[in-house]
Amino acid sequence: MRKDIITTEYFQDNERFADFFNGYVFQGKRIIQPEHLTEQEIRGAMGRTGDNGKSDRKYFYRDILKKSCQGMNYLLLGIENQSEIHYAMPVRNMIYDAIAYDEQLSGIRKRHRQIQDLIGAEKLSGFSRNDYLIPVITAVIYYGKEPWDGPRDLFDMFRISHMPKEIKKYVNNYKITVFGARHDKADCFQTEIRQCFQFLQYESDREALRNLFERDKAYQQLSEDTFKLLSILLGEKSLILNKRRYGPDGKEGGYNMCKAFDDMRLEGIKIGENRGIKKMACGMKKLGVSIDIILQAIMDSYHLTKAEAERYLN
């Protein structure tokens, strides 16, 4: 399964979706309530109808878009998942948000046309003095190992140092919100996205990961969704194929990522050991060492039987 598909599926869950925005975007304040989130159409289009009457429209697809209803206040929230750095992300997100606003305008104009209630300038724009738009916020979750060095606003995409200040003050900027899953602090989250991001951040530091497991017992009882997501992001699809080994096995509880990590580490040692044996055997052959001596060297160095050592000579 592709990373962008699994990450999008993971954040379709309202609890996780709300937790991400509350924890990172709103600095821990519980602004978004999961029960007040509703799915929105992820496909949007920009374009126009030409003189020949044919529609010239280009379609854009978001990863996730939800509407939040907080009393009388509404908000549109989007998440874009990125495995790689996108160096045109400000323009891409700006288009997504512009489409969301344009679709709101279209709906408002259609309603006014049906009831024929506007006159003058309001009729010309199709938007009355009392109409309003719903704000849109789009956040990017970036899963790459290298820190995000792409632009974080539209000005980053300009040669802004060459732009006279008289011009710059009239150019509208557009900023984006980027969360680095492997780089930004994750202790602001309340759901398992915290365990997911912290695991990714300590992935290459075994000692730090061990300490994390000791501090946080939640890693012994992760949900199947989180276990699956981590397996895919780590490139360890075998964990999913053998998930029964780490799962609750009919009992209460969840998936044990601590046990899975031990198996990953042992498998890594085994792979490294196999490569080392093959490299040693190949080197000795090039030096003209006899097969019997090479065989004995493998047996002595890696504590293997003769039959096991012979596999590396084929």
C-alpha cells in the first residue's frame, strides 16, 4: 500500500484529525470537536466556460477536507500528506483554498439566483452585504527523513531580495502550515498520533527508542491502524503480514510495537550478518584461499554448522 493512501486513511478518523489541529495548529487548545466534523468533497475544479460554450476546467484532489461546526461558527479544515518535499506547496495549497472559497461563492450565488433577492451591486457580484464565507485552513504533514527545506510561503518562491520594497508591499503573501512528522515535537497530541510521530523521530536511535518504550506503555497496546501505519512508514510490510504475532490474539489489548521492534532489530542484525559472511567468503576467494579454509573460517567466526556455512559458498 502506498504511503499517501495509508496516511490519508489514518487521518480520516475524526478523533485523530481533531487532535492534530488542536495539538499543532491551535497550540493545544481544544478548538475542534471530533463529533462536529463532517466529510467534504475532496475534488474541486478551477476554470471557465469558453466562447465556444465548452467547459475548460482543471480538477484538483485534496487528501482530506472536513467541515467543523462549533456552535454558529464553521470552519473548513484540510490535511495534505507528503512523503517527499514539495517545492511548490504554497501555490498548490493556495489553489486548494481558492477552490474552496470559489465553491462557497458559487453556492451562495446559486441560492440568490433561485430566490431573485438581490439588486444593484449585490446582484452584480451575486454576494450580498450579509453573506459570508467559511474560513479554510490547510495543513501539511510531512513524513520525510530530511528536514523540510521547501518554501513555507509564497514569498519564499520569489527572488524577493531583488524586488523593490515599493512593489513588495502590494504583493500578497500566502503562508503554509507544515508539520514534520519526524522532526517537530509530538507531545502536544492526545491520541496515538503522538506515539506514531515519536516512534518515527527516534527510529534511528535504538537507545532513545528503548527509553521511549519504557516511559510510554501505550506502545504495547497500539491500535491496528497505528501499527499498520508505522509498519508502512518504516518500510516493514512483513510486520503487517505477521501482525497476529504482535496482536491481541483474541484477548483485550492492542498491538505490541515493542515486540515488533525487537524482531525488526534481530532481522536487521541477521541481514547484516549474512552480507558480512558473503563479503568475507568473496574476499577470501579472490585471494585464492581454498574452499575448505574459507568454510572453516565461516564456521569459526559465526558459530555455524558445516551445512549452514556451505550456503554462503554457492
